[in-house]
Amino acid sequence: MTTATPSRSPRATVPSASPASPTSVAGAAAPARPRRALDWRVRFAALALIWGFSFLLIKVGTHGFAPFQVTFGRLFFGTAVLAVAMVVRRERLPRSLRTWGHLTVAAFLLNALPFSLFAYSELTIPSTLAGICNATSPLWGMALSLVALSEDRPTRRRVAGLGLGFLGVLTVLGAWQGFSGLDPTGTAMALLASLSYPIGWIYVRRTLAGNSSSHLSLTGAQLFLATLQLAVVTPLFTTLPTSFPVGPLLAVVVLGALGTGLAILLQYGIVAEVGPTTGQMVTYFIPVIATAAGVTLLGEQLSWNTPVGALIVLVGAALTQSRTRPSRRTAAGQP
């Protein structure tokens, strides 16, 4: 699932909507925090459950459809939910061709590519492993910050978190056993999917920060473009389904409508109400829920190194997201 996208403007952030996509609005500081009828903690728990179960839904979807078809269906139904939300709120799509160009790249990096990679990976690896791989996105983001000349410079604590996190990955994969029992291609696809998110976030941060369009408008346009990308690619690699089994079909519909569309709206509301720091904490619940769902509902096997490694990954990811408090002199703008 993944963390939030940094941004300099409340309108500049475009959510990633990962399979469990920790959709991203972290840098968007809302000027007002409206009171909601449903407490934010309830919505937070619902969001964690939705994204945590996304990996199980992907697995079930691939039992009846090709991975590209699962991704296309997910994006189609997710876009439909956001389209309805835009009509209700009377939002307009961005008008700038430059913005649409940047959103096309963002749609590929944050939606079309990682969604497809996760769907293909789950043909050969358990949904539990895919969920844990998704939690490595903050680690990849930290690694990229070391070479991307980011203004958010790494600290010793965050570098230590990076090393600890990848130690956790090796623990999950059972490196001392030669990664026995795991499909290397499927695992690599899941890790590449998690890497795609921070690359996309960096791109969005550098190209769409300060954009005048609303968050919902940018996100709706991004998912629409990702759907178009899959609409072009899917017929090239798959044939039309000869049947539509109920279980996989429902999994794809729920994955799109809830795991992508509704989840984006939920996270945006949570961040607007309680802030990005609290909002992005949902990332750390996703692999736990994904693992519980895979083991209890799909009967996937769980060895001791999987939960232990996952815990190490989460601790490392949390350290990479830590920030040091500025001193009074720094806060006042003094050298």
C-alpha cells in the first residue's frame, strides 16, 4: 500500500491509489478541518481494512481474469466513483494541456504500472508477501532521496531506518535459505511496484506542486488517464473473457469502487481533518491486515520469518519517515 505524496500546496497533490495505495495527500495542509458526521478514527479503520484487503481481492480477481483485465476493471470502477464525486461537488477537470501531460506520466507511475505489476506478481506469490512488499515504498523513497537531490535531506536516523528496513525485506524473503520457496519473478514485480510509487511521488512533487486545480480534479483526471492507458494495453496482451465468474468479478468491482475510488475520498477527508502525519499512519496497518486476510481467508502459509521480517520493515519504514524538530533559530528563519 505506500505513504503520502509531499507537496507544497493543498491543491498540488495527486494520490497514488496503490493496491493498497496509500493515497497521497500528506503535504496538503488543509486551511480548515471540518467536523464530520462519522468520527475520523472509524474512517481511518475502514481505510486500513479496505487497503489491507486489496491484495486478497487482487488474488481472487486473477483467479478469473488476466492481470491486465483486473487492473483495467479496478481503474474503471475507481474512476467511476471519483466521477460521481466530481459531479456531486461540481468539480471541473483541469484545463491546462501541460497539467494533462504531467498527469499522464503520474497515471502510469502511480496507477497503471504498479497496479499491473502487483496483479502479475500475485499469479505466483501469496497475497501476504505482496502486501509486505508494498510496505517497502517508504524505504525506496528514502533511497531515492539520497540520489534525487531532494531538499528533504536524510538524517542518520532515517538512513538507519533504510538499512533496517531492507534487512527486514531479506528476513521476509528468507535470504539465508537462498530465497527457497519463493518465485523470484513475482517477488521482483511486487518490489518494483512498490518502487514505482516514490518515483511517481517525486515526479508529481516537482511538476504539479502549486497547481490551481483541486485535489479531486487532479485525482479524477489521473485515474481516467490510467484507465485509458490500460484500455489500450489490455487488448494487446489478453483476449476477451469467455466467462465472468461471480467471485473474481465481485473482487474486481470491490477493488475498484472501494479499494481505489472510495479509499481515495476517505484518505483525503482524513488528512484534511487530522493532518498528513496521522493520515499516512494507515500505511503501517496495511501489511498486517493483508497478512491476516491471506492466512485466514485464502489459507496461505505463514512461516516465522514473514511476520518478524514484516515488523522489521515497518519499524525501518517508520524511521525513514521521522523528522527532526527545527530549532527556534531555524524556525525563525535565522542561520
